[in-house]
Amino acid sequence: MIENSLPDINNNTFHRNTSHINYRDGINMPPTRHMLNKVETRDMSDFIKNLNKAIHSENEHEDRLSDLPDCVLLHILSFCNTKHAVQTCILSTRWKYLWKRIPTLILHSSEFPTIKSFAAFVSKILTLRDSSASLNALDLDCDGNIQPRLLKKILKYVSSHNSQLHELGVYVRGDSDLILQCVSSCHALTSLQLSVYSKGGYHEKTLFPKSLILPALTSLYLMNFAFCGDESSCVEPFLAFKMLNSLVIQNCEVRNARVFVISSETLVNLSIYNRSLKFTITDKIELSTPSLRTFTYNGSPSQKICEKGRSSITISTLKVVLSSLPDVLEKRCPTLCKLKSLEVNEIHVNRSHRN
């Protein structure tokens, strides 16, 4: 019986071409953290019903949808949360085992009533999935502490498919060392999103490894990380990512360094979000990003930006320069001269909150 073989399935934007800047106080929320454009849960029942209609149409003598090649059907299913993708097995015998070969796994605990039921589902999925099928993307999101045994099983599965894995998203409270060790083995990654907290709570930052090398990486999203400096009072964590195109840093901090260096010949999009009361991510952000086109900043207006060997400029001054005196930027910060879009949202802290 198929039932016995399946898991339980109970702002403010500056545009250079318009020569103006719109600006306001407030917090601009970062883009959705999930990397995969999955079908939303609220649309899933309609999605299954429509598939069922297409397969069992009274006006047709043949099942045209099921006649599509496996690669097309698997592509369709790859946009579904894994829990819902499994449910398509009931549509017809043609769909019975397709879910076992879907190249993406979207595993979100929010789709389950308890962490225990989520763990049981994920464990069975990894056991029953076709081990010879490629895994191109995995998106893991677990509210609360993830069971250590489950985390190890997932990471082991990822490592066994690391040569084919291109997209990885991990949002958990768990063993950061195990997670980062697994990530470092995935050299084919082009997109990486990490939000890792210790099991103790949400206040402790996870140390970002200095030796992480991902040669194919083009998109990086980091939340709740700490970047540690060296004897030079500088930290330059992204130098090894030679193909980086998009970088999002959210609620991160710099330790033992006064200068946070972002150096990349290929970086086009940069976003920094900081909602803490520490005002700035560090004393100074040094940019060496000649290809930068869009820059989104959410944080203290006193944050200093500079280019190596040049005087710094605050975020507040930067918006004025861009809106009124763009030519001055070539002298103050040439690395930003090619900017097409700047989005700025300040966080103001009450004096009573100051140390």
C-alpha cells in the first residue's frame, strides 16, 4: 500500500538616472530569506485540485498532463514544499513515485503541528527518496531547537549529494560547527543562505569561518554571524568568493576589528540590515566594489563608508552627495560611482538606550 510507504502528510530609493533621492526614517525589511520560489501553502490545496482536474478531466479521453516527460513534471514539483509535493502521489499511478526524484527539498517545520512530527517526516523522506536522484537545492527551516540526530542525518544527506548541490538554505538553532563543516564541502554551491543560532538562544552570534572557500558562489545571505578581525584591526571575510554577485548581511557584527572590508570585483548588489542598538556594524565599512550597482542600507546614519586610502563618508552624507552633488562622489568614494540605486533607512535610538 502506498500509505505505508509514505511519511505522514497529516523604502526609500535613489535612482541615479532621475537624480534624486527619497529618504525617510524607519526600518526596511530585507527580502524574503527563502531562496526557492515555492508554491505558497495557502495556494497548495487549489494547486492539487487543479492537477487532479487536469488529470481526470471529463472532457478528455487521455491524461495530457501525466503524458508530459518526467523532467517537466519534476520541474513543476520542485517549486512545491516537499510535504505538498509528496501529496501528489495520490493523483494517479503515473505520479505515485515521482516525488522520490524531485531535485529540491523544501523542509519547513511551520508546515507541521509539532517539531516531533516534522522530524519524523523529514527522516522518512530522506530514507525513502531515490538515492540516485540528484539534489540541486535544499531549503531547511526549523523553528525552535532542531533535534541533533535529525540535523546530523540531514547534513549527512547533503554531503552525500554535495557535488550536485547548487542552492542551500539553512535556518536553524543547532550545532553551527556541523553545519559550517557541511557547507565547506559543497563546492558546487552558487547560492547560500545561512541563519544559524546556538541552541542556547538568539543572542549569541555564530562565528563566520575564515577558511570558507566556495569558488562558484554568486549569491550569499548571512544572518546572525560575527566576523572576527586580525592583528591589522581589519576583517575581510568575502575575499575568497571570486564570483560573488549579490551579498546580504543581516544582524551581523564585527569583533576585534575597526574596519570591515568588502572587496569584490564582481559584486553588483549589496544589502546591509542592522536593527540592533549597537548603532553600527563596525567603525568603518571599506568598500572595494567597482561593479556595485545597488546598495541597500538599514541602520545607523553615523555608519562610515570609505574606499581604501580615502577619507570616510557617513551614510547621512552619502545620501546628500548622491542626491545633490553626484560628481563629488568620484573624489570621495569612486567605488560607488556606478551606483544606480541607493536605499537608505535610518534607525534612531533613544538617548535612554545609550550606554
